[in-house]
Amino acid sequence: RSARGAFIQSPQRSTFVGEQTDHLALLRLDSHLSSTHTLDLRVNGNTSRNTNANDAVSAFTQPSAARLSVLQSVASQLTDRKSWGAKLNELRFSYVNVVPSASSPLNGPAVTVVRPNYATVGTSSYSYVRTKSFQLADQFAWQTGKHEMRFGGDILRQDVRDDAFSLFGTYTFAPGAPRVGEAPVQFQQTLGQALLNYGQTAVSAYAQDNWRIHPRLTLNLGLRYENQTLTDERNNFAPRLGFAWDA
């Protein structure tokens, strides 16, 4: 927990105290099903609430323009490992749910009035972003003779919801203090709701063989395939050939 004061210089000198609260949690469970088979579960999460992120209320911005910013995330991963002699397989599943940005007026929505170099009061803007990710991956390794072979695949799905809207408009006046009979020089109103829902699926697979053809020479052979729907990268093959010479 923390409290931090921000200095306000206009129209009346004062201090706005913003409060921030963070919570973190971590859980891990390891299960040894046998001497060659293990199961691991890891879960972690965090949440943060801030009433004055980035000192938004300070200088010419009044406390009525304060916003509540909320960040939170939950992530989990389940890993299954099993070996058979010189063979090892690792299967992994993970899930991530993140809200990287969510904000709302601290004291309820109000019309925004902006007087440059004097004061900004009120706010009615809301925003909300959430990302969900699911991932399934498997890796298999096999040591046989002069070959160290690896095979693997990965499937990743991401879904994003991005929402933003403002209930009331913004009146902008000429710079300086209010004057009798003054009219605004500009009025801005956002209509509707900016709601976006999008996602992507990424699939990849690879095969690799480290072949020691000589006690001092190893060939690294590999092939990788990737398919990503969002960027439309399809059927992307990437062969790999290398060698290592031990002096």
C-alpha cells in the first residue's frame, strides 16, 4: 500500500493524495508420480488499484478529474514430464488472463471543462482491455547413438477485448480564469462505443537432430514450421543446417 501526494497549483493551491494497493500471490505444487514421471502446477496472480496513476491529478488538473486505474492478471501452467531411458517427453498447458488496462472516473462521470493554463475539471471516460491466452506445447527428446533428436509442437490461441467510451463531452474555454458571459471555444463529444474483439492462432512445429559424425564434428540439422493467423504468415518453413567443430 502506498499514498502519494500530488501538488495542485491552480485555481487554488492544494494537494491530492492518490492511493495505490498491490496484491501478489503464487502457488506451486509438485507431484512425483514415480521416479521417472513428475507433474508440476504453478499459478500466480496480481492485482493493482491506483487512484492517481502517473500523477494525472496535479498542477492544473483538479481532483474531480481523478480516475481509478485497475490492473490484474492470473496465469497458470501445468507441466507433465516423463522419461523412458534415453527418451524424455514434456507436455505443457498454460492459461493466462490479463487486464493490462481498465480505468473509470473515481467519483462518477462528469462533464469535462478545460481552461488551458488554469484548470481541468471532470471526466467521463471509461476503458477496458482484457487478453486471454491458451497454449499447448509438447517436446520430445531422444538420445540414440550419435544422434540427439528433438521434436516439438506448439499451439497458441489469444483473444482480446478492447472497449472504450465516454459518456459526456468536453468544453474547452480560452486560456485563463473564467470570465462573466464567457462561451466555450470548442465542444467535443464522443458518440457510440469503441469496442474491438480480435484474436489470433499461432501453430508451430519443429524437428532437430544434432548428429555427431566425428568426435570433433557435430552437424546441427533442423526444420521448423510456423503458421500465424493474425499476420497471415502461412506455411512458413525454416530449414536449419549448422556444424560445430571442437578444437
